[in-house]
Amino acid sequence: MIMLCERCCGQIGEAEPVVRLAHIDHAHPDGTITWRHSFLHAKGCEAPRPADHERPDFGSWDSARGIGGLR
């Protein structure tokens, strides 16, 4: 089974410590409950790595970008 972290959507490895959460999905007329399980990294999520094709945006204005269609 592939476990994905609810915070970062990253895959959780088989040997990694994990926090498992159980939520009630729905209750049946006979009194039984169907559970929905979710998972979190126990040691904290890794910082997301930007994709290779994306340039980092440092927040300062770059005049080479232009404004809309006026490039």
C-alpha cells in the first residue's frame, strides 16, 4: 500500500515512522463503523523541491518580465 502524507502529499516509506489517523467515514444501520485512514510523517515533512523547469521567484521586480502583453 502506498501511503501519502496529508500535509505535503509526499510518499511515506515503509521504514519511516508514521502517524496514522482514523476518521469515521460512515456508520451503518447495524451499528458498525467504516473508518477512513490518513497518514502523516512523524518526523516532519521534507521541504518541497521545485521542479527542474521552474525558475525560483525571489519576489523582486524583474523589468525583463514586462507587463502582460507589453513585452
